[in-house]
Amino acid sequence: MVAVGDVHGDLHGLVGILKSAGLLDGRLAWVGGDAGLVLTGDYLDRAAGGPDVLDFLMRLEAGSGGRVNVLLGNHEVLNLVGDLRYVVPEEFARFATPESERIRTERWEERRRFLAARAARMGFEAPDGGEVERRLWDAEHPPGWFERREALGPDGRYGSWLRQRDAAVVLDGVLYVHAGPGRGEFASVPDLNGRVRAEIAAFDRRWAELGRAGVILPWMRWGEALQLVAEEADLWAAVDSLPPDQVDAAALEQRPDDATLAAMRELLAHESWAILAPEGPLWTRVLARGSDEEIRLVVVPALARLGAQRVVAGHTPSEDGRVQTRLAGTVFLIDTGLSAGVAGRAAALEVQDGAFVALYPDAERVPLAAAASSPAYASPVYDPLGGFDPGAAEAFLREATIVEEREIGSGITRPWRATLENAGTRHDAAVQAVHACEEKAERPGARRERICDSWRYNVAAYEIAKALGIRGVPPTVERPFHGRDAAFTWWIDDARTLASMKERRLSPPDGATWNRQQWVVGVFDELVYNTDRNQGNLLVDPGWTVWMIDHTRAFRTAAGLRNPALLARMKLDPALVARLKGLDAETLRACCEAYLSGDERRAVLARRDSILARFGEAAPDE
């Protein structure tokens, strides 16, 4: 498989690198045999050869026996919606005909009449329409502008073909896409491609509807049309907000119907569309400009859903004109600025038998050794235990040698981070040795009870979570530390706190799965009576699993629930409900007698009964 990034109107550069890759002969015929070719988009703009590139790709695709995949880039979408700001003047001239001046004059007059009528309808001042405005308009619409706009339209030579192209493809475990997998709103590659096609089709329909309704002229530039739509939508939103007795009946006769207003609002929400969203698959820059941590948070769950282990993308030119890799060969960035309009160099990526090689002109081949082995984040689900099962992780925490330690906090709990090593394997643990109890009332008017901050509760929380089949509490064991008993908790690598995620406005890729995890957190905190849950002790790993840490202030002896109203908004997996039923006194004694008093265990069972009652389940017989 050979992949080529952004072409931007440079047929010479594209042909040259395809010849170097052995896919074309001197007559530009396909000689790649069973090899495949993927082009990750951006064939238009920045140089004058966009039509030549599209003509060539249409022929190549047809003559390759299905071995060529031509994907959409953001510049194709820009042209399809009428945003032509990146088209160079020389390319417009290529579409000019002897009729171009007549067409330009007719369109100018049509626009002038349209804007005058619109101003009268909406109560605006009519535009000047004089010689100065005409000169500016002519500069924005040179000869050939309208012909090119039509060629990229739904029925045009290039527009109709591009509207049939995919935005992504997975081949041999590699996802090829223009900019990246996005923030993960797609369940599969067919879902992604279907969404892109559906949104382009919906845009075409809405654009035509607004043209028929007289809100815009169908051939208008994207920016001009969007401004007219925004002005009209704002006007009627203001009118609709007024009391009926303050609205002139004659003015209401000019109000667009509800379907037209809905089309206007939909167009104005274009940044939420997959085809135009800044973080979407055609626009995101996170693979090229994000930190490794940001890339992991996006790529790992997305690749798992899309059925791939690696991703190849273009979109952002590399500074040195060479193919780039991120995350030890999980991500390949192949926009090297091939086009003369970008002033980089031609390049391609060859993928064969698990080996990845960068191809450059003059037959230069550069093996990308870091990618030849398994990628750092290739597994379908991020594994926070690093290949250990929970039992093996517990044994490691108990038995491994402490080779490094440092204090990481302050206050009464004073946690530490210890690096453990056993048989050449290293991993960190969070260590808490606090155990302080006092008799007090938790709130004014409440009865006094024995309240503790204790490492023991970390172990008890893990053991109870394990009994309930809840994965979201890291393995935790008892072990001496600095001459005191302590809890050693498995350190979740590369995780963010929920607080930091919200600060950076990172959204989960799968809302339904995210909600289910939040419900489990809520129910578990009620069960163990955690008084110190906050967004700093909820961690989210690169696979978007939520981890509950720091339970030193849980397990009060209060039999009631802390926040019973929260349970009314939750739904629980029936399997978890069944396991809650099975959490009896003997189970708690067996797992947690060393860490919880009898009163604390009885309080857990009382709260369990309240939780089951909230979900309409009878408590088990004791």
C-alpha cells in the first residue's frame, strides 16, 4: 500500500512520486499490479492544477481495477460548499470562456436587484451598487469563477464525482483519513463515511431551499451567503421575541416559513457538522500539533471503534518536508508540502508486511524503524495494567522492590509515589499510610461517631469493587512503608483528572458508555459512603475508562445514603444489581474484616439495601 498526502493542484509532483513508488509507467498508466494507493485528500487550491489532478485521479481510479482510494480532504469540502478563497486566480482563468464576461454582467445585475429587493423586504438600507462596489465584486469573481463554481456543484463534472468519495478507509489495520479520526463521535468507518456524505447532501438541499426561498442566490460565495443568512435569522429571531402587539402585521407577512428558518439555523450551525467541525476528521490538527497525551486521548479509543491499530493522515505540512511519526509509529503524518503552492517536497508512505517506509524523489527510501514493531497504543482497548491481570498486579504491588520514592502531596493523607521493580518490570504505586480517627459529628445536629481518615479504606474499596465486578478501582494491597502499614495502589499511567479534562474541554468519545461509568461511580460512592469524591480523584485513562482513587475518607457508619436524589437519575446494568444482591455479610467479612469494623460493614449492607430499593429490587435475605 502506498499513501500520498496533500497534492494541492500539483500534478507534476504527484506523478513524480507515484513513478518513484513504481505505480505508474511513462505513459501514466497504472502498473502497480496488486499494490494499492490511498490519497488522503486536498487535491484542490493553492496552485492552478486542481482540475488536472482531478482529471488524472478520475482516470487512474477507473483504470486501476479498484486499487486506488481517493479520499476527501477539507479543501474538497470547501469547494463543494462554495468557499473558494484558496483558489488561485490562474485556475479561474482556465474555466473562462467567451461567455464569461456576459455571465459576470448578468450575475452582477441579478445580485444588485436581489439585494435591493431584500433590503426593501427587511427594512434595511439598500446597498450602493455603484462603480466602486462593482470593481470589488469583479475582483472577487474573475472570469471563469462561475463556470468553476458550477463544475464543483452537485451536477458538475468534478462536484458529482467528489460527492461519491469516502472520507476514510481502513486497510490491513491502518486507518487512512485526511486529518485524523476526530474526537470519536463515529462508531465505525461506514458511520463516518455515511455521515460525511449525508451532511454534504443535506448542505446541497438546504442551500437550494434557501435559494428558492429568496434568502440567498444559489451561486453566491459561501462567506457572502452566510452573512445574509445570519442577518436574516437574527432579524426574525428578534421579531419573534417581541410581544405580538408590538409586531407590525405587514412585516410579519415577509417572515420566512418555519422550514426556511430551520434551514437557516442549520446552515449557521455548520461548525458542528462533521465536514466542517474544527476537531472533525477533515480539520483536526491534534495529530500534528497536540502533545502525546492529547493524541493518546483521541487516537486510542477512536482506533478501537474504527477497527484499526494505526492512523495515516495529511492536512498539516511538516516543517522539514519529511514524513513524521508520533507515538512510536501509531500515527503517520504524510503531508510533506508536495505542492509547489506549499513549497515542501514530494513524498509517499509505503506499507508492506508490517514495515513502513518513507519514499522520496530519486528513489530515496527511509525505513521508519520505530513503526516496524507493534505500535505503542495498538491494542483495541488501553491496558492500564500493562499486561498484568488484577491478581498479578496485586502480587507485584506486594512483592516488587521499591527503587524510588517521592512525596507527592501534603495535608493529613501525605501520599507518596513509589517506583517498584520486579524481574525487570517497573511500575509505580500511590502510597497512603494515614490512619487518624476521632469522635465527632460530621455535620451540625448529627450524632457523634468515630470518623477516620485511613489507608485501610483504600484496600476495602478495592476489595468490594472486585467483589462487585467493578473495574474502576485500581488494584490496591496492604504493605509496610516507612515502618507503618500502608495501602499501595496501582498507578494509572497517562491518566488525566476529570478536573483537567473539563478545563481543556475534552469530551468523551462515547456519551452512552461515559454515562454508564458515571452511574457506577455514583452508586459505588453511595455504597462506601465516600465523603471526599471530587474531580481531582477521578482519573480518566487514554481508553476513556474512569478510575476512582483515594477512598481514605469513606466508610462512615451512617446507614443512610449521602445523596439519594442522585440515584433517581441513574440506570444500572442488571448484572451489577445482581452482584449487589450477592454482597452479603459473609462476603464482606471474608474480604474486609481486617480493614472495616463490624459497624462499618453493617452500614455498607444497610446502604446496599437502600440502593437496591431505589432501583426497585428487593434486598436479599440475610
